[in-house]
Amino acid sequence: MTKEYAWIVTDGIATQPIVLKENGIIPDYLNGLLGIRPTISLQSPQYKALYNKFVTKYPERRLELGGYVLTLYDSIKVFAEGLNLYFQENNFQPMEAKGFFCHQSYVAGRYQNWKHGVQLLSALKRVDLDTGMTGHIQFDEVGWPRNVVYDILNIQNQNFVRIGTWQLKSNKLNLPYKAIYFDHSDTAPTSKPKTLKGSKFICGILPLKPFIMEKSGPCEGKDCYTGYMIDLIERLKSDLQFEYEFMQPHDRKWGSYNSTEHDWTGLVRQLIYKEIDIAAVPLSVNSDREHIIDFSFPFMDSSNTAVLKASKSTQNNFFFLLPFENKVWFSVIAMNFIVTFFFYLANKTSLTEDRHPMCTL
């Protein structure tokens, strides 16, 4: 964020400043940020009732009852009241949700309207709540809220501070307090957004099909080139209203570092020495070039892929033998026979068998 501009965030950020915090606090570099949020009266009976109920049930989470939660509370309350009006007008008949999703409601080449949608929207527009956290909630025939009041906020000393209000009915901005901007002063920045209108750029190019191609035959200046990059520059020129001319490097090289001369070549050298403003070419990005020049967002990714013939998979019915080598399995089998033979000899030669025949199994 620069000091030349005033930066403003919407109520999606201002109602939950936790998204701006780092290590639990709003960083110092955000001092001067402006924002808006729906005005919430902390003295209203409905807020006090909700606060007491919330704190009683969740005493350790009282700080979570902020602007974002309260506007969400109003939204749910409006929707519930709209549903109540709808069901009252339709004798509490259940809604049919068939074909509610877009991919299900596309029939005969067109989307079918949800048959309850128009009535439900009409009921929502007629909601009238004077107990909303953001004040009296009403809607016009289009569906815009009628009684909109916003707080104007400013981050000062790493906290959001209310410096004024804005009301829809009167279309009036009331700022009793001065805002502090990023330069730590109360003087509003006067810088205007920068424009390229009327500027002229020298674009460095090198022929490479199909991006840049030289025409054969008589031509002059930038009319001697065609291709994707030329069309892209022409479109940018039309949108941003600038002028340009082309220049090719004398050595006709893209640009690499010459360790002997300790200098760069080609288009990269022209950029370094400001002979050109832009290299309007499909220039490959590498770490060496990134150290000395800035690249725009890539418009094309290119990569090399190795393709190998897939090997045929065979099923081994004796896969359970694979954990050990064959000699290990042969050793196990041999040991079984040897141990069995020794047990047999021990059983035949044992004196216990003759003296206590009932003890043998």
C-alpha cells in the first residue's frame, strides 16, 4: 500500500477486523486504512438482550459478538420472517424443492424458474423489522434496504475508530472527526490513478514463430511484423491508449550472461541499459534473469515430458513368498523336517514313556 492513495475496505473486512490482525493485533503499516460497516446501536434493547443471552451461554467468547456476527444475525432473522410471511399466505403448504439446482432445472434448452421463488422473494421484500441489530429493516420494491446507515471507520493506533456516518435517506456524509492517512497526516492524498494514455514505449522484439514473424515484401516500422505478440500489443494499445515502436537487439540474441565480459547480451542487456522499455517477446523465465529484470505474469507455460512404454503387469500367485529369498524358505522347510525328526527320536528313546505311560500324549 502506498502513501499516495487512500485505501478503503468494505464492510466484509471492517465488520471482522480479525482478518487484518497479525499475532492478535492490527499491524502498524495498516494505520490510515478506511472502511465502512453497518451502524449498530450498542444501547438498543435488542442488542442488550442478545448480548446478555450470548455472554451468559458463552462467557469466554464475548468478543466474538462483533459487527459481522450481528449483521449475519439480522440476515437470518430477515429470512426467517420472510419464510413466515410466505407460509402464512400459502396456508403453511410445504415448498417443493424439485429442480432447485441449476443443472436439474435446465429443461428443453432453458432454465425453469423455481415455482416458489417469486412468492418467497416478494415476501422477503415485505419484511418489516424494527428490532434489527442494524436498526429498522425495510426494503423497497427492488429489494434494496431503505434505512441504511454506515459508520465510517479509520484505523488509528492499530484499531478501527469511528470518524463519521453516512445515511442513505439523506445521502449525507457526516465526518465530525478527521481521518488519518498512510503518511500519518490528516491531509487527504491528491494523487490520481496513473494512466498510460499518450505514453510511447520502445518494445524489444525478436522473430519467433508463431509469436513474432517478419513480413516478406516492402514494409516500414512496426508494420513489418505480425503474430500473436503483435496482436497482443495492438490490443493493449487500443485499451490503454499508448504508442509504441519496435527495436531488435544488434546481436539478435535473447539475453544471457557473458562471464568473460561480465555483461549481458541481447534483449536482457537492452532492458538493463534502458535502451528499450519492454521486451515484448516470449522470453523464458530463469533464476539468473529474475535477479536483474522483472517478468510479467506468464501467458504460456511450456514444459518437457518424458513418455515411456508401460510395462506389462503380471500376476504372481506366490507373492506371499516374496519377502524372503528362496534359500531362506528352503532353510525353514529343512529345519521343520530336522526338528520333527529329533522330536521323534527323543520320543522313542525317552525312559519316561516306559515308566509313566499314562503321562504321554
